[in-house]
Amino acid sequence: MGTSILVWSVVSHDGAARVVKPAGKIDESTATPFGERLAEEIEAAATDGLAKVVVDLSHIEYMSSRGLRGLTLGQRKASEHKVAIVLAQPNEIMREILAISRYDKVFKVFDSVAEAVAG
């Protein structure tokens, strides 16, 4: 099994939300860095006075239960800072993972980043 790679890019949209775009696989080797980076992005959004962090899932190839736990911990931190976390553009694999884990009931999931920022 090859090494998992997780890469991030960040874009702010119209001062309404902080958009984060992880790419790669979120598994045992990348779940902790994923959770830590998500926490940093939530704090940055709160510092900037933004009410929302949009996690663009379009380039996530896979997310293990540890990655889902990172989302849960991120949601707790977000509520402490009065910031909402929403998910955007999940590919088919991520849609299935979110449905099986019922995370699509826990988080608002949008078909596009634009809808997530506006919604």
C-alpha cells in the first residue's frame, strides 16, 4: 500500500466563508493532520469574522472512519467558535461514505462550493 498524500488549498469567497479544499486520501496516516488543519482553518475563519467553513470534498479519494472523526471534532470546535462547517461537492465515493456513515444527516451537504457559500 502506498503512502497517503493529503494536500490543502484555501480560498475565501466574498468574505462570506472560508473554503478549504483537501485532496487525496484521509486514512490512518493522514487523519490526524487533516483534523489539525481543519481546526486551524476553523480558528482562522473565526478570527476573520467568518460564520462558515466550507470543506470542498471534490478531490478526496477516500475517507476512513478516522477522517470522519476529524470532521466530528472539527464540528465541535466550530460550534465553540460559532462557525458552521458545511460540505461541498462530494464525489460519488464520498457521497456513499457520507450516506453509509449518516454524516449526510449531520452536516449540510451541497452540490457546489457556490451553493455551500450562499447556503
